[in-house]
Amino acid sequence: MAELQSKRIVLIIGGGIAAYKCLEVIRRLRERGCAVRCILTRAAQQFVTPLSVGALSNDAVLTDLFDLDAEREIGHIRLSRDADLIVVAPATADLMAKMAGGHADDLATAVLMATDKPVLIAPAMNPRMWAHPATQRNATTLRADGIQFIGPNAGEMAERGESGVGRMAEPAEIVARIAHHFGDEALHTTPGTLAGRHVLITAGPTHEPIDPVRYIANRSSGKQGFALAAAAAAMGANVTLVSGPVGLPDPAGVRVLRVETATEMLAAATAALPADIAIFAAAVADWRVSNAADEKIKKGAKAALPKLELVENPDILSAISHLPPGQRPALVIGFAAETEHVVEHARKKRKSKGCDWIVANDVSPATGVMGGNRNTVHIVTAGGVEDWPEMDKQKVADGLIARAAAHLEATTGSA
Ligand code: CTP
């Protein structure tokens, strides 16, 4: 927590109904010792008042580029340079368009243009506005410019009867993301945040027998799944880890079920339900041998090569994602191991498997991810993609579990 203590955050509040949620973001950041300086766009002032924002941030609220007193005292260039991170929440369609177009006609956009600091935006708008090709084009431009995104989430909108992707990420999610940005483990692994929750995780490879001594396998080490189990246990969850054959010790405080095959993994995972969060980190073999021999296959005298017939294994992630409401865990997260077009394939996988998030990673041999200790992941949700920097697998696990805990708290209330 000490790490966040000295962090200076400039929070730009855009003009949308979600602006009221920023009061909660300010409160939570201040509780954790961040200095929060707020800028309200003209439109934002229709939704929240400088008075309430100022009372919570305990600092002057800036509203206009041509407020000469404020400009003399601090100046938009200094304001943008003094910050450790600039957060835009809610980022409206209009604000995103201005950012993508390089406009600087008010204080908020001038600060965004002048800054050399990281920028995180939390889009919020009507689903049709988010889906509009212009907004999607702007989002692509902003991502290419290095702007980080959180959300938007799917769900009910403020307008009656409207739902879809466009809701601003919840304050707890935004704060967890900021903490993750600063690598503040104390904040994103607050003990007890998952107390009373059951987290189911699959890990490792599966072994599909050819005969009693031979099998089909893959290079998965199980490290990422075991790191996730340790992170969830550290946050107070009851954790069931269903693991294929790996050489790793049981993480402390985790119920570990060791299995061999995909069929056994599916049975163990299904039997472990209900769960609040299910994370499928296992590299399940796609096929098994349908004609596996009961006895060791001998080399034929005339060198007749044995023929292996393969059948497809059950898809565990898909099976659990498609369970009816009530049986399905509230949050289902899959992994996507890809060697090319990583995010594009992951997007398709999220839809085809029916899960909520996909953690996509590049497992090309050159990356050293398979079996290694480091990982570079992209979190693909209904709202978009978050690109995380390269970090060790335990950090990826801590960040993902914190993100999942915040999401669960925001969508289903505390445990
Ligand atoms: N998965 C699963 N059961 C399977 C295959 C995959 O639960 N039989 C899960 C993995 O744990 C992972 C996700 O599905 O969370 C995607 O796995 P991946 O190997 O990337 O995808 P596949 O479905 O195997 O597709 P492909 O190999 O064609 O890319």
C-alpha cells in the first residue's frame, strides 16, 4: 500500500451519467493514500458538481482551460507532467473522438495532449454509440497510441430497457486496475476480498494414453494455473485446483485434485461445482486415442507401424460456460494459447466457448512462455482488450485474481 501512497493521479471526468461513480473512485483512491486532482469537462458539470468532487478529492477542482488564476498557479502543461497516471472516467464517445483526433480545445483535452504520462480510460456510453464504427475506429487509434482501456462492461444501461456493452467499469475494478498499473501488490491482493467464495482452477497438461506406458502430452508446466490458485487462496478464497500431471507442489491452503486425462479433468471440475469463479488454465489435449491398447504395443516383426485413431476430447471450458444460470459460475475465464493473430483468435474463442473473459498469450517457442516463468497476456472481455506488459506468472495471476474479485464484488455484491 505504501507504493500507492505517493502516487499522483489526474482524474478527468467526462460528461456522462456514469460520472457519479467517479466519486467512489476518488474516495477509494484517497483511502489508499493517492493524491487525486480532478478535471471536470463542461458536460461533466451537468452530472456532478465541482463542490462534491472537491470535497472528496480535498483539492481544487479544475474546470476550464481559460481559468487564468488556475492556469497561472499550475498550468495545464505542468498539471499533465506532474501526474503519475491520467485516468479518464467516464470516457464519453465525444471525449474519445477528441483524443483520437488530437483536439485540445478545453482543459481536459489540452492536458491529454500535453502529457507524456500513461493514460487509462474507462469508456461509458450507450451500446449503440460504443458499437458505432466511428467509436470503434477511435478506440483502435487510441490503443495504437498506447492508451490503456478498462471496460466498457456489458450490462444494463441507465436508460430503461437498454442493455449491451457500454457500461463503465465499476469503481472497484477501476481502482484495482490502477493498483495493478503501479504494481501495488498490497492493494490488489487485499486479504479476505474473496473470503467465502469458491474458485475453481484447471492447470497443467493432460496425458492421453496410447497404451499403459505411452501417452500424448504437451509442454504445459502448470505454473500459471498453480500461481492463480496461490493468488486466489491468498485472497481468502476456497480454491479447488484440478491439475494434470505436473511436477509442482500443492500451493498452501488449496484443495488439489490430480488427474491424468481430459475426461478425468472434466469429471473432477464438474464434481467440484458450484463455484463463483472458474478459470481454465489447463492445456487440455484436444484429442485422445480411441483405440488405446490395454497391453504395451510391441514393435511388429515386419515393422508394421501401429495406427492411432484419434477422437476429440470434451471441451471442459465450453461445457462449464454453457451450464444453465444457477449452475454456471458467475465469472468464467478461459486461456487462449496462440502462436499467431493472438488477440483475433482469442476474441473468436471467447464467443465460441461462451466464457466471459479470455486471457490470451503467445506461446510461440521464441517467447519461452510454455514452461517459462514469464508471460505477456491480453485480457479479452465483451468490452474490449487490455494489454498487460510482460511480467512473471505470479504477477499475472495476482492481477487477474484481483480483477476477477473486483468484478465479482461489483456484479454480485460482496460474499
Ligand atoms: N480447453 C478446455 N478443454 C479442452 C480444450 C481447451 O477446457 N478440451 C480450455 C483451455 O483450458 C483454455 C481454452 O479452452 O482455457 C482454450 O484452449 P486452447 O488450447 O487455446 O484452445 P483450443 O480449444 O484447444 O483450440 P485450438 O487448439 O484449436 O486453438
